[in-house]
Amino acid sequence: MSMLEVRDLRVAYGAIEAIKGISLDVDEGQVVTLIGTNGAGKTTTLRTVSGLLRPVSGEILFDGQRLDTVKAHEIVKQGIAHSPEGRRIFPLMTVEENLELGAYTRKGDSIAKDVGAVFDRFPRLLERRAQKAGTLSGGEQQMLAIGRALMSSPRLLMLDEPSMGLSPIMIQLIFETIAELKSTGTTILLVEQNASAALALADVGYVLETGRVVLSGPGKELLKDENVRKAYLGED
Amino acid sequence: MQTFLQQLVNGVVLGATYGLVALGYTMVYGIVQLINFAHGEIYMLGGFGALFTYTVLLPGGTPVVLALVLMLLGGMVVSITAALLMERFAYRPLRGAPRLAPLITALGVSIFLQELVRNFYPAKSPRPFPQLVDPSHQFSLGASVEISAPRLLTVVVAVIGMVALSTFVRRSRTGRAMQATAQDPDTARLMGIDTDRIIVTAFVLGAALAAVSGLASGLQFGTVDPRMGFLTGVKAFTAAVLGGIGNISGAVLGGFTLGIVEVMATQYAPDPFSGGAWKDAWAFVVLILVLVFRPSGLLGERVAARA
Amino acid sequence: MQAPRLVRVAAPLIIGALVLSACGSKSESGSGSGNITLTLGVIAPLSGDLSAVGNGIKNGVELAIKQANENKTIKGVTLKLDAEDDTAKAEVGAQVAAKLVADSSVIGVVGPLNSSVAKSTAPVLSQANIASISPSNSNVDLTNRGVLATGGTQTRPYKSYFRVCATDDIQGPFAADYAVKDLGKKTIAIVHDKKAYGQGLAEAFAKQAKADGATVLPTETINPGDKDFSAIVTKLKAAKPDFLFYGGEYPEASLLTKQMKAGGLNIPLMGGDGVDAAEYIKIAGASANGDLATALGAPTDSLASAKQFLTDYKAAAYADPADPYGAASYDAANAIIKALAKAVGDGKKSGQAVRDEVTKEVQDSDFEGVTGKISFDQFGDTNTKILTVYSVKDGKFVAAKSGTFGG
Ligand SMILES: Nc1ncnc2c1ncn2[C@@H]1O[C@H](COP(=O)(O)OP(=O)(O)O)[C@@H](O)[C@H]1O
Ligand SMILES: [Mg+2]
């Protein structure tokens, strides 16, 4: 049984259907990536898993339990953390407060310890711990967003375009972080436009086009696929 | 100089009430972008709840301090109940509707509550309020600048209320969740924050502070009346905008600024535009000037808090 | 059990209805023992908050009618009363006025109580040229007196509208005379609420006080609904006035006087009839002591000429008191009765002719009523403008001085 199963999912914004029946699986310990052009439906898929959007039909199972009827604020308690597209850190709160909010559903002393762990992972954040998050650079905000997601001690980490808008050095750092998380056995559902880096890292990849899965398979194989190379890796 | 200082004291007292009520507008707006125009009526209900507690529930001869505490609790119960019902049945169903819908609903709720109180308290308006704190008891603040006991009490409870609220919002877990919801409600839900509950909390806290203000006003003026919420509501809303709506310190600063501007305009404005009638005009001149140079108010954030 | 009870309840109702309809038909046919029956209408609030005052008006008129019928003041005519309830609302006033116009036996009307109601009854009654005399309307517009303050030419808006009371515009000057001449006040602060009534009152007061030689400080204004007047009190205190006149109504006046006295400005506040209310004292408490208010007319028991009226009123055992307007209504009714007696004496007994003639004769009224001399100027205002200053003593308004003002 997969950790996360999405079956025949359909999601609509009003009358416009953005997800037209997709299915995907994420197994424990895997990194799964969703790639596709802008508007393909990647973000919509993650937001539906998180409960921010409700499907028109289909189902989402986490550990075999229905997730698509659980309220958004209760999903994080089940072990799913979501670092949203555009980072969405809380700009008027300090770095430390942002991290503490990541642990909103947890109680106890271990929170302080985990804040320390995030600072160990991203020393830049430690320097800026008392600074308003809105004043951080894009890369630092992305570190904060990932750190904040980790603060809930998730079993499944969903990252929506973590490399978007970052400098090449920062992109590299972010992917190194993801690789590191993978090596420690964290299950990750990664949405990326940077298809080559994502597929290089992923156990399984899904290619989305206008709300449908058009291709799927192990990351390495998709990386070699001619259509994928043409469409997503900018090769002719 | 003496007159100036006395007017400054007058302005601070006036501003304390505005600030306390403005907090309710600013919290709710900050979290759901709703201008709850019926908040003035919540303040009015706080005054009537306290009056009802005193006249109907308290036995004669209750010690003054105990009576005041119980009146405050009574006022809060009424204010908070009204705020909860309002949120649940008037505003929540309209979440996501065009902005105009909750605004018009707010006006309807406002009129409904005024009429409800008018009918529940059949007497000629305004209703006399027990003078538990002797208004003729004056405290001297140096060189014949004075403040009467109920006015001093108004300032003291307002400051306590403001400090308590800002500490709560900055330090407590729920307070942090309120800030998070205000800055980004969707992401707040991803953190596990029940934003519906946070919205209710904002209504409740705003109502509690409005009840403090309603009781203080009853003690200060010796009357409450069903229409009292309208004018105070408009002024408090202005104070919230002046300070930067959505910003808690801004509401307090806006309240005091507005109170002091009104008072100083009464005293010092040049002749054809002087006096109590023009004080509101001056208050709006200041509001407009502030908004021209700082469109988001004195302490409002320039950056959009939301992506 | 059920049926007999129903009958017991229904029977008196049915009989009552039959008697009423019989009365109605009699008055319209004008038959009987050679006497015709004509109707004097009353328009006043007979229900609601103001019903006690409204019923005082109705009772005053009823007493005058009873006496006229007993004394056969009008040869060959029995007068009857038709009292209509305007509920103190302008639109209801217009309806009952139209109802009275439609009844051809109605030859005159006493009322209404409120100026706002009069503004909708006066046009209707004037259209039919039915004389109407109010015991209590004080609004200047009803006789277009407002233009006098600005030096304009007064024209009469309603040709058959009269009143036997003083008007708002002379309350101010009357109060000023009292403050300056009787109390010897020298430096007077003026505050008003910017509403037509309050501002008019305050401006008229200020003008007369200056003419009487007092120093009048620059006018301060407040907003109706305001509660915190501390800034104005602080500002006024610096100018050291010895008197304050307030143009407006009691909710703000009571808070102003309280805050004045708490703020160390210990001078009397005077207002017009908008301040003359029990609530003023209830809210202001001890701060109200020594404050003053003017009101239209005079307390009936202070008038020597009203002794007999009060005895008769008492003898009739009415539920509601004669004050404030019972005596003035009695005078108003008598003005119409006297006019009707003359009209009937001239052979005008029915139709439009009698209405026209009554209006003409009311205009020429000239007799000593219980509240004073009853006569009207060419605009329908009384020539006898009686007012009273009340002052607060031990938590009550007590009449301090009544008088007339030649304005
Ligand atoms: N809030 C919204 N309202 C209406 N349509 C939306 C909204 N968000 C996304 N869409 C539409 O849904 C489709 C999928 O969008 P999205 O999930 O953001 O794509 P991706 O993340 O793959 O770029 C697009 O056509 C987009 O225009
Ligand atoms: Mg996207």
C-alpha cells in the first residue's frame, strides 16, 4: 500500500476543471516529482491533497484513510507538510516565529530542539532568527519555508516549486537539501519546473499536461524520454 | 499652557475610548478583511449589559468594586454573545461573497441591534447609568490640570485592555495564530490553524474590549442610549484607518491621535473653522493628509502582507 | 356554556354599534328638535407616548363644547366633538385631517399638538378653509415667521391656520431678557447643536442678550449625539463666562451641564423648551440645580383667569391632567365657538359658507380667555405671546417667571 494514493481526481475552479482525472502514488521513503508547464495543474493537485481545495470527484488516501474529507487544518496533524508555491512565509513575523508556527500542532520541549535542527541545516536562518521574514532574500525565504514545513515532523513533505525565482547557487543549495532529506528517508512529493534536476533526484516522475497525467515512470527513464527532453528540458 | 495641558488630557480620555473600540474593527478587518460596521453596536450592548446587570441582577448595596467587576462581566457576556451570533449567522455565510454584501449586512445588523435594545429597554432615550465612580472627584495632575475619577478610570482600563491585547497577540499561541491568519489565511491552515476559530476569537476579543469601553462610557457620562454606538463606531473606525487598519498598535495610536486632534481643533482652530462643530472636519483633514502621505495609515504595512 | 357566553359578549357590541351609527346618521341629517348638529374636530395624539398631553387637549375642547351646549351659546345649534388620533405622526395627521374635511358638519378644528404634524394637517384644512387653532405648535414655519429673523417679508402659508401659543423665535429673546435683566448676567457663553431649532434659539438669544448689554462669547457648537464636551468646557472656562445658553435638546444639554460643573465651570445652563424635560434632571442629577429652561405658555394654576376653568376641569373628573395645553385648547375651542355663534347669527348654518364665515370670525377674535387675551395677527399668530422661565430647584423644574414678549 502506498503512503499517498490519488485516484481519479477531478478538481474545478467554478466551472473550469483544472484537474481532469489524475491518479498517482507516493510510497514511503520515495521522492516523487510532478513536472509540467505552467498551468498544468501541479499546484492545484498539492492544494487539494492539503485540503485547501475540495475535489469534484475521486479520492485521496493517506495510509489507506480518506483524506479528501478532512479539514485543511487537521491534515498537517496526520503527517503531511506543505511548503506552498511562492514560499508564503509570514512576512511580518520573525524567522523564529515562522518556524514555531510550523510546529503549531505540536506541543512540548522538542519544538525548541527542532528549531535548533533547522538552524543547523540552514545557518543563514540562525543569523536572521529575530529578523522579520519579509526582509529575507528569496533563497532565505525558501529555506525558511522548507524549515517551517519540517517543523511539523512530517511523514510526507510536499514542496511546490522550491527553486522558483532563485539564483543558480541557491537552486543548487535547495536541491542539495532535498537530496539530503531523501538520504535520511523523508518521503517527498516535489513539484518542479526545473525538470532535469527534479527527475535526476526522483524515484518516480509524473508529467502533467492540462490537468492530465500524460507520462509517468522512474525519474531516470523520464529523463531519457525524447518527448520529455523536447518539451521540458528545452532541447530540440 | 495650562489650557493646552488640560486639553491634552481631554484628548487622551476621548482617544482612549476610540482606541479601545477601534481595536475591534482592526482585528476583524485584519483577519477577514471585513469592516464590521455593527461593532459600534457591540460597544453599545456592553454599556447596556452592564446597566442591566446593575439594575436587574445585582442586589442593592453590592460593594462598588465588586459591582463594577460584575457589571463588566455582564457587559462582556452580552457583547460577546451578540458578536458570536453576528459572526455565525450574518457574516460567515457571506464569506467569499462580494465585499458589498457583508457591508450591507453589517448596516442591517446595526439597525436591528439598536431597535432591539430600544424595545428591550423601553424608556425615553438616553437611559441614566449609575454613577458608581464619583465624577466630582477630581485628581490633580499639577498646575490646575484635572481629571475626574471616571475619566481617569476610562484611561486606565483602556491602557490595560490595549496592553493585555497586544501582549496576547504577540506572545500567546492563539495570538500568533491570529497574526498568521491575518497575514496569509491559506498558509495558516497549512500550519494546522483552524482559521474559523481564529475569526471567532477576533470577534470575541473585539467584543470584550468594546464592552470595557461601553461600561467606561456609562460611568463617565452617566447615560447609555441605543444610538451611542453609531457615532463612537464611526470615530473608532476612522481611528483604525488613521492608524493603519489591521494593525493593533495603529488602532491605539489612531485613537489617541483622533481624540487629541478633535480636542485641539475645538480649542485652537482659526475662527470660522473653530469649535466643536468643526472638530470632526479637522479630524478628517488629518485623516486625509495621513492617507495622502501614508496610504496604509500611520503604522500600516506598505508591503502587501499577502502574495 | 360556549354559545351563551359569546352572546353575552357580542350583544353589547352590536347594540353599541347600532347606537353609534344612529348618532352618526342623526348628525348628518341635522334633524331633531329643530336643532342642527355641527362638529368641532380635534386632532391630537390620543395614544402612545404623548397621549396624556393629547387627551388634555381633547378634554379642554370637550369642556368648552359642553358649556356651549348647556348655555345655548349658538342659537339652534348643538355642537359635538370628533376627536381624531394623529399618533404624533405627520402622515396619520394628513389622513385624519382629510377625514374631517370630508365630514360636512365639521366647522373647525383644535390641534394638532406637534408642529411636525401641523405641517401636514394645515395644508389640508386650509384647502377647505376650515379654521384650525393649535394650542401648542411653536415652529416658526407654520406662519412663516422664520423670515423675520433675516429681515424678510412675512407671507401667510396657510390661510385658515391659527395658534394661541408663542413661537420658538421669541423663546430666545425672552430667555435673554431674563438672563441679563432679571439675573444680571454679564458674560454669556453660547452653545448650540447646529439643528434648526437649536441654532435659531441660540442666535435669537445672543442677539437679544447683546442688545440688553451683555458680553456674548463666540458661539461654540456641538454635534447632536456627542457625549464628551470636556474640550468645550476647558475652552469656555478660560473665558470666564457667568452664564451659558444652550440651543438644543436635553440629551446633550444634560451631559454638558454635568461636565461643566465637574470641570469646575460652575455657572447656570439655560435652554429652551427642548431642555424643559424631567429626563434632563434625571441625567444631570445635582448638576442641574440652578439651571433654567423656558417653555411656551404659563402653568395654568398660576393664572388668576384660569381658576374657574381648573375647577370645571376637575369637576369633569378627566383621567389626564389639564396641563400643559388643556387651558389653551379650551380657549382655542371657545374662539371657534364664538366665531360659529356669529356665523350662525348671520344666517350661515351649513356647507362651505359656514366654514368660510367661521374662519373669518376667528381671525377677528378678541376676548379674554383663561390663558390671556385671545386675538390673532394677520398671519394667524397670537398677539399674546406668553412664556415661562423655569428653574431647577431640588430636582424639579419650578416656574420662576411668566410673561409676554412683544415680538
Ligand atoms: N484560483 C484559481 N481560480 C481559477 N483558476 C485557477 C486558479 N488557480 C489556478 N487556476 C487554473 O487552474 C489551472 C491549473 O493551475 P495550477 O494548478 O496553478 O498549475 P501549475 O501549478 O501546474 O502551474 C490553470 O489553468 C490555472 O489557470
Ligand atoms: Mg504552480
